[in-house]
Amino acid sequence: MNVRVPKWAVKPATLRVNGRSVAASSFPGTFLKISRRWQEGDTVAVTLPKSLRFESVDPQTPELAALMFGPILLVALADGEVNLHGDRARPAEWVHQQGGASLTFRTDGGRVFRPFYLLRDERYTTYCRVE
């Protein structure tokens, strides 16, 4: 069995077969190969740890970027343009998850980000200027 490891999965995936941990080597953008003699009823659980990253709107405008958490687009709750100040390469140092299971994030400067798919009537900005 091959399981696709997406490019956003920068931390190692964990693999469990029938509830037991299995040593597995995974790299972003490749396949995690699981070789074994399969039995009826076998179960496989793969965990792909999510991390924060910025994705530029395009190569010509690298300072304008969207905040991502694994495959999840996070948008800034705002009425207009948003300027962020922090190390773009290390957003986890200045953007923090609010609560253990919450998908709400807050910058050290107080800017709130939520998953796009959870928004209803809030005003938001997708691409922020990261300086």
C-alpha cells in the first residue's frame, strides 16, 4: 500500500497498523510505502502532522502571502489590508494556536486567524503583507 505524503507535511508522518506503531520513513511530496502480508480486518492509521507556513500569492509578489496550517487556509479577520511583522520562515514563533483543539490562531501582535471554511458572516483577508 502506498500513502501519499503531501508537500505540506514537513514533520514526519506516524504510522499504525492494527493499533501498533510501525517504523516508517516519509518525505514531503512522496509516497509512504507499507509492505506487509495483509489479513482481512487489518487497519491502517496515518497521521500527517500539520505546521504553519506562508504561501505567496505568486512568485512576483513574495511578500503577499496566505497563512496555511497543513492543508487548511487560515484567513485574517479584518476589514482590509493586513500587515504582519515576523519571520516569514518561522511563523510558529509568532503565530500561536489558541487552545489545544482550536483552529483559531493569534499573532503576537493580536491579529486573529481562522480557517476559511469556518467563516460565516465575518470580514476577512486571505493574503497578508508579511514584513
